[in-house]
Amino acid sequence: MMKKMKALLTEEQGQGMTEYGLVLGLIAVGVVAVLITMRTEITALFNRAVTAISGAGTEAGS
């Protein structure tokens, strides 16, 4: 019984998963920060893409 208790206390499998979770959380925070910082540039890029797609559709129909 003591061996099982000692093995339970020294088990490191859960610790690795916690580290992966922390790294994933840090990456997510970084991505959100970049998206917030570049919000206007991203919006302009999508607007240009929509305009180009819309313009291409009207030119083909003419």
C-alpha cells in the first residue's frame, strides 16, 4: 500500500499535460494580442479582397 501511495506522489504524467496547457494558453494570448494590434490592417485586407471579388463578378457579366 505504501508503494502505491509513493508512486502516486512521484507520478509526473499530469505535470507534462499542465505544461502543454500553459504553453497553449500563452500562444493563444499572443495570437489575440496580435489580432487586436493589427485589427485595422486585417479589416482593410478583407475589404480589399471583397471589393476585388465583387468587381471581378461584375466585369465577367458585362
